[in-house]
Amino acid sequence: MSGFLQILRHNRNYRNCWLGQTVSEVGDHFNSIAVLSLALHLTGSGFTVGAVMIARVLPAILAGPVAGVVLDRMDRRKVMIASDVMRGVVALLHILLLTYRETWLLYALSGLLMFASPFFNSGRSAILPKLASAEELHAANALTQTTSWLTLAIGTMLGGVSTMSFGYELAFVANAVSFACSAAAIWSLKGDFMPDRTGTTRRRASNWEEFRDGLRYMRSRPLILGIGLLGIGWSSGGGAAQVLFTLFGQVVFDRGPAGTGIIWSFAGIGLVLGGVLGHKLAHYENFERYKHTVTVAFFLHGLCYAIFSVMPTIWGAVVFITLSRVFMGLNSVMNRMMLLLHVPDGLRGRVFTTVETMSNATMMLSMGAAAVACTVFSPRQIGVVAGILSASTALFWGWANAAGKLPEPARDWEEPRREFTEPVTPA
């Protein structure tokens, strides 16, 4: 934890970016709770809730390739600000739903909001090495991801309480204000955030050609491609969890919405603990140990998820969902660090958006499959299968590592300009 506090105290650029992230992500969860609640209130149909979830995921998938090319062409700071401005306007337009109660408008606004998200999320990942020095990068990466998981737990809780107490209007306005705060924080960043395209992109290449260059780069670096495929492996079971957590809380354990909240809260706690553990292990891991750790962590993640699905009580179940998410958080921090260290600056936008798009597409298919399977199989059976799917990812990664197919790529690291990072005062 001292590394987290130190970078927040002494690195102005990262601190401002982190504050913007925290505020905007809490606002995101205000919006999510309000929108899903409003969807159920307007139609009384669980189908509408599922359709809204798809309407939020599908545009992000479609935006991924566009966002990647834009982030590798333009000033990433300006792209992120534009994303915040667009999302702020769309978030405020959600107020129209309170007087113009049409489901198509609900889908459209949800889709527009999420279409703009990859431009910000992948941009934040791409600029991280320019916000932190080489010594700070492990802490910056771990803190950025851990904050996302912590705001999930806090934001959903506050969003639910706020919506119940003050109505939908406050949630939508709060979301819009959060994007304004985020835009101001990103605007305050100092430095050059144009991507370094030296040797990574052909001159006068079309958008499609640049996107294919990103895919070609990933295929030529087995480790980078492997990390992308790990996201698919996790999402094959992780998407089902979006559906199963509600069913386990309200149907299997008969605890109502509170049961769902308990499961989600402990899952969030597990991710935060995993992020902290990943930061701690960074000081002891070399490249070979990293690859072995991924194998073990993925296997234990899937195993704990399967055990969660068969536990007879909710308190036994949350122990194993917490452990499952600890191993998932550990993996996420380590894999994102590998991308930050090895992907050239001029390709980071395309690589990060491609990895995110692959994961989102698999998650959407997993959610759909789980929803259909619920009409035939019990939530416990589906959960066991989802756990096995996630655990099987460890077998493919372990085999590739044993066969020598995951060599370490050449590193592409450039020390940021030190005048934009406040010096650390010795203790």
C-alpha cells in the first residue's frame, strides 16, 4: 500500500488522472443502477433488462477497432477529453426517459454512452507509461485496476441508495457531472500525449490498414496474443457470472436483492485483494515465474468458481467467489503490466482496444448462452460449467509455455519526461 500512497502523493499527473477515473467510474455505476432499475420499472420485463445489457456491450465492441486507430493517431489526452464530453452530454440526456418513456430511447442512449467508453478506457491504459516512471509503473498499473474494482463495489451501493432515496434524476445528473470532473482532470495533465508512431505504422495507411497492422503485430508476438486469448478464456465464464450472481442471490439462496448484493460485494473485495497481491508480487516475479503464476492462478480461479456454484449456503459460497476473484485480480494486474512493458507506444491504443473488444464479445456470448441455458439447467450446473471453462484456460496457457511458445518480446520502454513528475522526497 505504501507504493500506492507514494505515487499519489508525489506524482501530480498520475494523481489527477486517478482522481478523474475515481469520480467518473462511481458516476458510471450510478447510471448503471438507475438505467437497469428504470428498464424494469418501464416494462416489468426481465427481457428488457437483458436487452439493455446487450445494448451497452455491443456498441463498445463495435467502437473498439475505431478507438484503437484514433488513439494511435491523435493526441490521446484530447481523445479522452472528447470521450468525457460526449458521455457527459449523453448521460444528461437520460433525463428525457423520465418524460419520454420509450424503450428504443433507453437502448439508444445506453449504446451511445458505451460507444464512447473505449476511447477513454483504452486511452488511459495507453498513456499510463507517460504518467509514471519505470519505478512507479507497477504501482500505477495495480492502483488503476484496483480502483476500478473498488469503485464497482462502492458505486453500485451508493447508486442503489441514491436512486431509491432521490430518484433517477439525481443519478443521471451525478453521472454527467462525474464526466465533467474527469474531463477537467485529464485537461490538467501536462506533457506530450501524441503516440510515438516511429517504426509501428506505415505512412498514408488507411484506417483499416492501421487496424490490421495492430492485429498483425499481436499475431507476431505470441505473448501479446496469448494475453488477449486469456481475456477470452476468462470471459467465457465471466459473462455468465453477470446473470448467475442475480440467480444465486435471489433464487438459489433465496436472499432477494440483498443476496445478489452480498455476492457482488465479496467478488469486488476479492478483486481488490488480488490487485494488491499482484502489486506485491511484482517485486519478486521474473518473466518465467510470471508465466507459471498465470497458469496456477487461472486454474484456481476456475476451480473456486465451480466450488462456489455447489456450496450449500451463501456464506460458504462467498468465501469461494472471493478467492476466485483474488486469483482473477492477480492475473489481470500481471497481464496488463506485461502489455504496458512490451507493446510499443504507437500500437498501445490498438492492442488495448483489441484485447478489450475480444473480452467484451466473448462476455456477450457467455451472457446470452447463460440466459438460454437457464431455461433448461439449474444455476448450479451452469456455474460449474462456467468454472470449468475458465479453468481450462490454464491448460492451454500452460501447454503453450511448456512448449516454448511464449517467449518474452523485446521491451519498448521510454522514461517519461521527469519535469512532469514531482520528485519524491526522501523519508
